[in-house]
Amino acid sequence: MSVLLVMLVAVPLGSGTLLGVTGRRFNRLVPAAGLATAVATLGLAIGAAVQRRAASAPLFTGMRAGLAVDGLSAVMAITVPAVTTAVLAFSAAQFDETANRGRFFGLMLLFAGAMLVTVTATTLPLLLMAWEVMGAISWALIGFWWQEPDRVRAADTAFLTTRTADLGLYLAAGAALAGGVGSLRLDALSGTGGAWLHVVTGGVVAAALGKSAQLPFSFWLSRAMEGPSPVSALLHSATMVAAGAYLLLRLHPLLTATAWGGPLVSWTGAVTALALGGVAVAQTDLKQLLAASTCAQVGFMVLAAGSGGIAGGTAQLVAHAATKAGLFLAAGAWLTALGTKHLPALRGAVRKYPLVGAAFAVGALALAGLPPLSLWATKDEVLAAALAREPALYAVGLAAAAVAAVYSVKALWYVTRPQPADAATGYDTEQRGTRKVPPAMAPSLMVLALGAAVLGVLALPAVADALRSALGVPGEPSPRPWELGLSAGVALAATGLAWWWQPRTGPATGAVGRWAAGWLCLERAAHAVVVRPVFALARALAAFDDGVVDGTVRQVARGGLTAARLAGRVDDGGVDALVRSVAAGARSLGRWARLPQTGLLHQYYAQVAVGFAVLTLIVLLVR
């Protein structure tokens, strides 16, 4: 057993639990302890990635709980603590001593620890446990300010939506057992026998799409924006949302084992990238725009998983993690300072806080897919795999890349405008702003902006070949020069048009605009198709339970009471009366029998004489 590998998951989980239990007791020391834990976990991750060890222990009969670091999990094992470290360093400056730092930092470390178990698990039961812990911790983090009912309802929506999709993993586990995969090893799932293979694939795909906020589950990510900005940064970059894409990349052999798995996943990712890109364009709230863009960008990873672009999808995941974490932290810095995340109110934010603005600008340009920034290069790796699979997928992906430029430019255009004279009237719509950005926030923003700028090196030929070799997929396609030129031209053209057109646009109007602004009305549809029917069924079952089941029980009880009363009356008026009569008769006979017993001898003699005379008379009469 590898001690290093066990410590990789035990350190954040143990420290997170300890900090969470302490609550406010050590508020001053918690940020340093949390940050030290994240740094230590990053060091352990680097060591585990180098050593590539495995560990396992018996779990159930015939099943083991296994951890291992291979090429894919090595990349993720480093990405998760690296982003967590940056986010926690930022959080130390955002959460002052009046907040419950112990609970926040503890939950964040538990969140990261659960993700590390997810990416290193080699068996489905252990992955499922970590999957569940991650879902529960996300609920606690989104509803961190639980005193506000709207935030709690948002956490409930996110939790219940992902939990519904998570049921697919339970279905997959049961089907794998029925199909002869008794060990439930992830690398053995593609060998599930018979029709059970399709059930396993369907369950895994449903769970992954739900976790990654892909269509039709994407609406929960909109509600997750009620959580603190650091939570959004971690949730959207390296943990919860990335977990679904990671699972699909990990289980690509399972997708190829069926004729429909790969195409279904590819098209879901491509359509999500395009449709949720349109949703992002329609937003006027910065965090909502970034959330929709997360769905769209994760759509590229899902597209890669379905198309067999494992290395491209992995590179996209890493580059997007740095880019999106930086953007959310920048949005959080402005929210802390100005008290708003409404885009028109953020005019001039870049000039007012230039360091935050610079980090945001780098992230937004990377998100737009402009060369030579990271997401331009990694996205082309994904599109190359899509083109090899099906030209139509490539066309949809390229269109989604153009839309990515539009929504990124929209956000950048607003924050780079000159600050209006009445800017202060738009502030403090969400909370009272501090009007300053703590200097301690700067290092995280700078590091993540640097990552957003340079992580495109993962797509350089030599690095990409090394990455493919590490992932065990040496034959995956690379983008050809004309593909790189075309995608760069599309991104530049879309960026220019969006920058020129932005001053002529306003809030989304018309049915299509409102539909897009409302996240395709998917939450409303979920309420209409699932929530209301379930509540109606629950009410009908409750009425059936009250009127029929409980009613029958109550009637039986009433009948029993009536029978008991009747039996009591019969007992009191019949049996007891007869017994009382017999007793009274016996007492009367006793009294009569005692009358001759006087104790006087002459009376006894007279009684005998009379009795003898009576007997003599009877004998004479009978005779």
C-alpha cells in the first residue's frame, strides 16, 4: 500500500473535518491552516504523480476499494490541489473574522479531498462514495449563508438535480454486477455482458452529464451562483463540474463498447457548448454569464470524451480550470468591493481596480479562444478529435467557439468601459461593498491569469505527444495548420464583431432572448415535467394513505372498539350476571342450610323425627 497515495486523500479529508468541527473557535488561525493543508496536498499530489503508486483494501466480498495514479489521474491530482490552493489563498482575504472560517475552509478541503478520491478511485464503489460526499459538500457550500432562504432553496435545487442524475451510478453498479463484473473495477465495466452493458453505459452517462451541468441538467449551475464566489471558482474549475467530464474521459472504453455511447456524449457536449453559449450571451449578471460559459466550456470536454479526444479533453479541462477559477475570483473581488455583479453596474471596474481588471482581461480573452492563449490551443485539440469523428460535430464545435468569443467579449466590454459619473448608484445591489480589494487577493488572481495564458503549452506538439503517451492514447489526432488558422480566424472575427456590436445591444428582448436569459427555461420545464407530477403523485399517495390505508386501519380499530364494547356489555350483562346469580343462589342456599344448624340437641331430634315422618308418608303415598 502506498502511504503517499493514502496521505494524498487523507490529509485534505482529515484536515477539512477537523477545521469544520472547530467552527469559529480558531477563526484567526484557520486560513493559515487551510492554506498549509492545500499546499501540503499539492506536494503530495506531485509526489504521487511522479511515483504512480496504487493502493487497495478489501471493501465487500469480491470487491476492493482501490486508489491509483495513472496518467489521467496524475494530471487531475495536481490540478485539484493547485486550484484549491489559489482559491483558499483568495478566500483568506475575503472572509474576515466575523465569518465562520472553520466551517468554510473545512468544507472546501473536504470538497477537494472528495474530488481527489474521485479521480484516483479504481473501483466504482469507492468512486460512488466520493461522488456522494462531493454532492453533499456542494450543497453545504452553495447554502453556506443558510440564514437566507433563497440560498438554501438554490442549494436544494442543485443538490436534488445532481442527486437525480447520480442515481445512474447506482443503476450502473447494479447492472455491472448482473452483467458479471463482480469486482466493479472501472477498467472492467466495458466488459459487462449482454444487454447489461447498455444499462451500465446509460447510468454512467446520465450521472456524468448531471454532474457536469450538461443538457438537460444545466439549470442547477445557475442556482449554484447563490454560493460564495470562491465556492463558484472551485466548483466550476477543478471539482464538481469537472468530475462529470473526468468520468467520461476515464470511461471512454465503456462509451466505445456500445454503438451509441460515443455519439450520444459527443452530440450532447457539442449542443451544450453551443446552446449554453447562447445562454451566456443573454446574461446581464456576470456570475450567471460565467456559469453558463462553464456549461459551454465543459461541453467541449464532453465532446472530446465522446469523440475519443482524451488528451485534448484533459488539456481543455486543465486550461479551463485555471481560466474559470481566475474569472470567478475576479468577479468575487469586484463583488466584495462594489457590492454588485450586474454587468452594467461594473462599468469602469477594470480601471478602478486595475490589478483585478488585468487578471480578468487575460481570463476573458483566453475564454474567448484568442490565440495564443490557452483555451484556443486546447479547444483545437478537441475540435481535431471531433473532425476525425464526424465533420458535423466539428462544425457545431466551431460555431460554439465563435459564441464563446461573443460572451467573453460582452463581459470584457462592460468592465472596460469608462466609469460613469453616477456609477455609485449601481453599487451594493447584492451586498454592501467595501470599496477596496484586499492586496492579499492579488497573488491568486495573478497565478491563475498566468495559467490561463500559458497552459496552451499542453497543445504544443512535443508536450501534446508526451501527454498522449502518459494517458495511453498515442494515436489521437492533432489539429492541422489550417484548423488552427480557421479557429483563430473565427475567434478573432467573432471577437471583433462582438466588440463592435456590443454598444448597439441592450438587455435580451423577445421570446428567444428571454428564453435564453432564463437558461432555456429548463428549471421551469423540470418543475412541470418532474417536480409537479412528483408532488401531485405524493399528494395522491398521501390521500390514498390517509383515506384508504390509514382509513382502513382506523375503521378496523373502531370495529375492534365496538366489538370490545359489545363483548363488555355481554360480559357485564350475561356472563357476569349469571355468575352473580349463581353466587347469590349459592349464598341463599347456604343461608337456608345454616338455619337447622342451631347446636340444640332436642331440635336436631325433632328435625330427625319430622324427616322420618315425612319419609314414611312419602313411602305410604308412593306405594
